[in-house]
Amino acid sequence: MEDGGTRKRQRRTHRIVDRLITEDTGVRPTSAGPRVCESTGCHESTRGVKPYCPLHVAQMPYVARIIARQNSREHELSCADNSRTISHNGILAAEFLRWLRSGAVSIPRMARNMSVDINVAVHIANALKRARKIRLTPNTRGVDVAELR
Ligand SMILES: [Zn+2]
């Protein structure tokens, strides 16, 4: 039985897959004609240019990678919400560091960039600070600003 969260996740995965395929092929998934799923024994039609139906789309290696990555990120997020522990080597930390490559970012701004709760951004920042990967300096309004060190 799927819960609402799973369905929401699948819809998001499909949006990401659509975008990647559009970038890959230059064809908008919605503008292509119907196809039949390439998974053995499956006769479902696929959405647009996707070679597999929604049930089998994870057979595409890069889709499998996206789903695995998304699941790990969500797992880290739920850990951050529940136990307040977050790895400075995890996916969220890597994402945080990536945003800092182009310059210093305030914590509230980082939370918006990463689409995470402000408290999660604070936890990630503290983990990275403890690992001596970033510096946190309050700006003139007393808001912490993160930068790579
Ligand atoms: Zn199929």
C-alpha cells in the first residue's frame, strides 16, 4: 500500500526524469507520441519519450541513481528532524558545501536554496563548522553567514 508521501515522491521523481530526458533528447516528454514500455513482458504505454512506464522507469540507470539519491536525502532529513544529528559527510552537507562554492551564504538563505527547514540548515552548518569545513560569522544584523574555509 502506498501512502501519500510515496505518491508525492514518485510525482517529483517523474518531474525530474521528464526534465532530464528533455535536456538529453531535446524533446519535451509531453509532445512525443505514445510508446510501449520496454520492460520485458510489460505492455503499458509510457509517458512521452520515456522508454519505460511509471512502474518500470527505475530500470533506467540514471533514474535509479536519482531515486537512490532522493531516498538518502530524505532519510538524512528525517534524521535531522528527529534526532538532531547530521553527518558532515552526507548528501545534505555536500549540497550545503556546493552552494558555498560561489561565495558566502546566510543560513536563512541557505535554507531557502536547499528547500529545507531553517533548523535543518542550522544543524548542517554546525556539523560542518565542527568538522572545520566552514566558518560561521554573524553579519551586521546578527544572522550567521557561512563560508568555506
Ligand atoms: Zn512497464
